[in-house]
Amino acid sequence: MLRSFLLYLSECESPKKLLTRYAVGRRLASRFIAGEELEDALRAIRRLKAEGFMVTLDYLGESVHEAAEAEAACRVYLELLDRLAAEKLDSHVSIKLTQLGLAIDEALARRHLGLLAARAAQHRNFVRVDMEGSVFTEATLRVFRAVDAPRDVVGIAIQAYLFHAEADVDELLKCGARLRLVKGAYKEPPDVSFPRKRDVDRNFQKLMEKLLTSGVYHAVATHDDRLIAATEAFARAQGIPPDKFEFQLLYGIRRQLQRELLKQGWRVRVYVPFGREWYAYFMRRLAERPANLFFLMRNLFRA
């Protein structure tokens, strides 16, 4: 019930205005957000790279309703790709298509993704399309397929909690797409998603095994100990070396686990979000693991 309530709050304007207005809200969010400005994110990238981690950078924002907002977001990402190249910072970029105009016009989002793909190819970088709520899944897949870009330049995420995830994986593997497998972080109706965690986990493991044996470089994104252990065991049993896939984990969540995976020789990429539109992302992180909420509140009142 707490998870559902937090996901509900993630879409509400009143708590968003309250939490983002005051310094205490930004302080709470700082556990999971690198900062509100690009310089904050670049400092986080440098620190993580020094520890041996790979990085993907996310400029927070989603569900824009004006074409001018989508254009502005695209410009930020183009500048971000240029900045990473100029400073020789090896970081991928993650984007949400609703931030690039998907909810306004599919063609607008397709044009923006094409621009980002071309700039990423120019800099020999990589752009990952994040998945959002299930109402956008089919449109996101259409836009991804329509963009004429090499698969080592643009990839996409797949959410294991959706019933049609396996069919989507099968189709995407046919064209050699590089996938990031996640559980899924949105509140979904029971007619499109597995309602029980054990079913989501079972589907995640099934899809993970498909990805790791596909011969394409993929990302397994989870903080679940059992699924990480299952991935490690499957890779070893199949003779899949650590450089053929990567684990992805979120900035600020289970930092010790991230270091342990790295120490064991696995490739680990940290998903680093930044920007002023952090509220929805922050609430979904709390909903994924409500214990994070109690951890934050304990540390807030200790200070």
C-alpha cells in the first residue's frame, strides 16, 4: 500500500510544489540525485569514474506538454553530448521520449531522437531510451525502431513487469538492439502487468537468460540480491565472460553492493540523474524500496 501511495504522489502537483520549494526537499532528494545543475552531475561522473565505475547520465524531466519544452530538452542533451566529448568524460546518456515530445507528437520525438543519435554517433557515444508508463510503451518502441541509427549508438530499456515484455525482447533481439532489462517502476493496471513480485522476478530471470545468450551486449539493471546472484550464476554456467554484459544500478542506492560487484570483476554502470525536475524520479525511487523513505527520515532528524 505504501508503494502505491508513493507512486500516486509522484504524479501529484501539490506535494511536488511543497517538496521542491524548500531546501529540506532538495536535501532528501540529494541521496538519489547528483544535483540540479550539470556541473553537479559532472563532478559525480568524475568521482565514479575514479572508482572504476561506468556511468550513464539522465537529465531529469518527462511528460512535457509544449513543443518548445521538448525542443529545449533536446538542446540540453545535444550540449551534454558535446560537453562529455570535449572533456573526454566517458558517460552514456539516458533519455525519456516524453521529455522529447512523445506525448505531443510522435514525429516530434522521432526527430529529436534522430538528432541525438546523430550527435552520439559523431562523438562515438551511446544513447539509451528509458521506458515509461505502459501507455507510452508501444509508441516508444515505434519511435526507437523508426530511428535509423546503428545499434551501438542507440539502445532501449525493457520492463519485466509487463506481460508483453518477452515478445518485445524477442522482436528487438532480431534487429540486434542493445537492451537494458529493468523490473519497472510505474503503477500499472493488472491487465498489462504482473501484480506479484515473484512473477515479475521469474519473468526478469527468464528475460535475463535470453539477453545473456543472445550474443549482443546488454545491461541487467537491478538491486535485487537474488536476481543479481542468478545473473552471476547463469553467466558463469554458460561461460559468459564479464565483459559481455554489464550490471546497472542507480546513483545513491546500495552503494556497497555496487562496489562489491566491481570488486568481483563485473562491469558496473551507475545511472546518474540530475536536474531541477527531480520530484517524480525521487518518489519512484522511494516507491521501489519504501525502506529508503525511513532511512532518509532517520538521517534527516539526526542532523
